[in-house]
Amino acid sequence: MAIQLKLSAVRQTQWYEYLVRFVFGGLLTAATGLITHRYGPVIGGLFLAFPSIFPASVTLVQTHQKKQEQKQGKTEQDSQEKGEQAAGHTAEGAALGSFGLFAFALVIWRLSPNLPPWLVLVLAQLLWLSGAVLAWWIRQKVA
Amino acid sequence: MEYVLRFLIGGVVVSIFAVIGDVIRPRTFSGIFGAAPTIALATLAIAFFKDPVSKIATEGRSMLAGAAALLAYSLVARYLLLKRSWSSLPAAILCYLAWFAVAFGLWFLLLR
């Protein structure tokens, strides 16, 4: 399945939907800092992989897909089902992305004592993306 | 002030990855951005300036358990959405239970 850009999706999203994700993400990041300060890095580190994007995004995916289906004349039930399927596929993608997150965490754990911070973050980010894309590619082959 | 900075950086990073996820298709591929290391990037970018590397490495090690928890979260969400036809918001909220169970279960078994 080819990967495509659908830039019109940006216009589909309302300004308050962007605001919700900004505020939610900001609050979670601040909360992670507080948790680390209060309970230490062992507990705080768990929350570096807390689901921050997924809840708001999957809700938007379902809503937008349902609206799209209804515009095409589908029934309420069919539209609802398509929305849930779109959300479910997004969840599958997040599961695959988690494999990349393992790679990210491994780099932070093992390389941060030895390399400059900027290089650690760049390597970690590249490995996250590579790991996530590889997991997705493998899933496409076996599905 | 530090927490205001964390809030702003975290909000921007989450928003950027969320928008990237919005414009990419198919959905399974865009979904990988739902597992982007947004909180980690925002937090570690600040931590590298103020915390010792040993503390950062410890956070990285714990993040492995958090990643396992995120995998569990996503798989439960997929099941509820595709197999049980749950609506997305209740599913996403309920799945936090899976995240906490796996994250703190692994903490208890391996990281304490």
C-alpha cells in the first residue's frame, strides 16, 4: 500500500481540535516533569512513553471519517462503522510505532552517558522512525 | 517557569507529530505517529541541560517499560475498536488502565 500525503486533512481539523491536542500534550509533558521531580527518574521515565497523541487523534480520525462517509451518502450505521475501522487501523499503527519507541528508549539508556546530547536525541529519533517504519513494513508483508 | 517551558515545548512537539499523523495515509502508517516520542523529546531536551546523564539514562531504561505499556495500550485499543466496535474516546480512556497495569507491573518486577 503506497504512502500518501493528504494535505486537505489539515483543513478538516477545527482550530479547537488543534488547541485540545496542544493543551493535552503540554499538560502531560509538564506532569511528567512533576512526577520525575517527586518520585524520581525510575518512575518518571515510565511516563516518557505515556500515550499523549493517540486519544485525541483517534477521536478526530473517527469523527472525520464518519463525516466523510455521511457526505458520500452512507447511512449513519455504515458511517459509524467506517469511523471505528479508521480509528482501529490508527491504533494498529500506534502499536507498530511502539517498536520504534523501544529503539528510542534503548538509545537514551545506553548512549546518553557517552555521546553529546544533541547527537543522542537525533540518533534516538532516527531509530524511532526507522523502527516504526520497519515494523509497519513487516506488518504489510505478513498481513 | 520550568514547567511553563515544559508545557509549551510539549504542546508544540505533540502538535507537530499530530499534524504529521493527520496528513499521512494509509491510517496504519499515520498511526505510528501516535507512538511518537513526543513527551520524551520535550522532556529530554530540557533534561540534557539540567540533569546528570546518569539520571537521563535511568529515565531511558524506564522508558523501555513505558514503551511496552504503550504497545499494550495500542493493542487493546485496536481490539476494542475493530473487534468490539467501541467508540474511540471511551476506548482510548479505558485503555489507559492497560498502560498503567503494564507500566507499573514491569516497574514492580524489573525496575524497583
